[in-house]
Amino acid sequence: MQSANMLLKKIVRSSVLPFAAQHGMKKDLFPLRRTLSLSLCLKQDNSCKPSEKLDLDAWKKVMKSGLQEEASETVSEPKELSTSAAAREILQMWRLAGRSVPENISEEQLKTFMECPSKSAKKKYLRYLHLKELYKKNDKRKVEEKRERRLEAQDQASKTDETKKRSFICLWSNTMDRAYNWRAAQSMVFGQPLVFDMSYEKEMSVREVANTVRQIVLSEGCNRRSVDPFHIHFCNFKDDSLYHREFIKYYREAWGKLLITVTDQCYTEVFPKDKLIYLTADSPKVMKTFDHDKIYIVGSMVDKSIKTGVSLARAKRLGLETAALPLEKYLLWNTGAKNLTLDQMMRILLTLKDTADWKKALEFVPKRKYCGFVNKPVKELKKTLDLINMLKVGKGREEVQKQFAKNYSKKYKLK
């Protein structure tokens, strides 16, 4: 009998209760209180049990409890939908619908949105967030525009400054070029000649010729910028030679505009021999003073193998006077050959011509080749010589003393 009652409850719950919940028939579903007799004949062991009576009031209570369970289930569904994910989906739908919804919303703002009591309150809150976001974007855009305007103003100011500087530099360079050219033009008429002997092409390799031309270019620039420049002569200069090709590489179109004299003649044919002095490091005669009436000749040669006596032999064949710079007289020579580069020779001669001071002129000698000047006190010279003795491995003190006595005057004696 109990199983029959349970079956009846299920049938009624599945058929009557949904209809009543849909049409609001909760109170008028059971208007009468009466007893329902239900008799079921179940065959168990070929016997039929008597019918039992069912109380309708108890059955009604059971049915109401079922309705409450169904109602609780329907109420729990909106609570599940009220999560943050569902709220974000709603915001996305409203945003696509064109409503005033912010693009970015934080978790705190979303929580406040979910706690709003009504739909209108939610709309007002979303509109407030939307306007706040628009104000922030507008402020950010204004800041960026202001920054761009400031950068543009700085660029324009820098461009104007650069144009002013460039115009000033161009004006200055043009003016100085004109002044230098005017001095070089005057030197071609009134200046002291300085000869570069260009007859050493066969004595050098192609690389050495290129180095020679580079040094001559530096010498010409240094001479052009000096206060009283020399009148430069390129003697024994052959067209289409290695010298000529290297000069064209450096000067290009300016080669024909140089304020110098270029000739294929020998210097003995251009100038009188009694005024010519060939400067060579191999000369036994030491140059004491700079003579403004003489014409000095510099050999245009860079010899890495240090072939001694080449320029001296050429000067002797031509019967010319030779001279060497007084390096050992004024400098405490350390190591290395006494050959100098052509641009160093040019600076030394220009300084001698302007000041006649050997100390200032010989400052252009590389510092690695000497320890100091000789016109120092004897005590300092002794210290320097002691240092040289320590550096020169394998040489005795007597050999150093002999070299010192040979190079310097007798008044400097070692004890």
C-alpha cells in the first residue's frame, strides 16, 4: 500500500503541480476536505489485500512541500546568473546595443553595478562610468597633443639654431678660405720658396708613394693656414706619374686651383745653386739657424725600410749644400731613426720661420723619440740617463757614457 501511495504522489506531482504553478492555482487546488478511498488489489501469492484509506489533508501538505521545493529551485537560478561573468555578458550586450557602457570596468565597479537595487540605478551608474572614461581619454589626448606641440617647437628651434650655426659656419669657412687663398697668392709673389723634390718615385712602392702624397697634402694645408706661408714648388714632377694620380685622388677638381708651382724642371734649373740647401737627416752639417734668404729642399720620400744616404747622395751629385736638423743638440734622443714625416718638417720650418725658436719648433717631433730637452739642469739629465740605462737592456754604463759624450758638449759630465 505504501508503494501505491508513493506512485500516486509522483503522478500528481508530475501532472497537476506544474499546471498549478503556471496558472497560479495554489489555493483553489483543493477546496474540499474529504476522504479518498483507494483500493488496490495486488496479487501477492494469489491473495488480495483490503483497501486502505488516504487522508487528503496529509496528501495536500505533501504536495505543498513539493511546490516549495520547485519554487526554491526556480529562485536559485537567477542567483547563479547574478555572478560576475553573467554581469559582464550583460554589459557586453548593452555595449553592442549602443548604450553608454564603459569599455573597461574593474572588479570593484562591477560589484557596485551588481549591488544596484534597480535597473535604472544600474543604467545611471554605467553612464557615470562611461562619462568618467571619456573625460580620462580626453585629458590623455590633450596631454599627448601638448607634448607633440612641445616637441615640434623644440625641433623647429633646433632647426633654426642649426641653420644659424650652419650659416655662420659656412660664412666663417668661406671667409677664412678667402683669407688663406689671399695669403697663399701673396706668398707666390713675395713668399720664401720651399721645394719638394718629386724625383723619388722609383725608390718607393705604390703604398709608400700614397703615404708620401698624403703627408704632402697635410703639409700644403698646414702651410696655407699659417700666418706667413711658403711658396711651395713641386720640382721634377712628371705628368701621369704615381704622384700625379695620387694627388688627383685627393684634390680631384681642386688640383688645378692650388696656389702652388708645379714643374717638371729640376730645382737647380729654377733657382741658383748657392741659395739651395738640401735638408736630409744623413747630412754631417747641422743646421744652426733658419736663413730667410735660402731656399730649402725637402725630399718627397717615405721610406719604411730606412734607406740611408739616398737624398744625401742626390744632393752631392748636384753639388748642393746639405743640412740636418739639430735634433741631438736640443733633444735627449731615446730610440728610433731621426727621419721625420713631411708634415712634421713643414710645421718645424714654419715655426722656425715665425719664431726662430728651436725649442718651440722641435715640439712637433714625436714625444716617443726623445726623453726631453738638453737645456735642463745637469741633475735632471743624470736622472734621465739613469732611466735610459735601466731601460736599455744589454748595454753597459760605459757605452751609454760614450754615447752621451759623443752627442752632448763637454760641460755635461757624468761622475
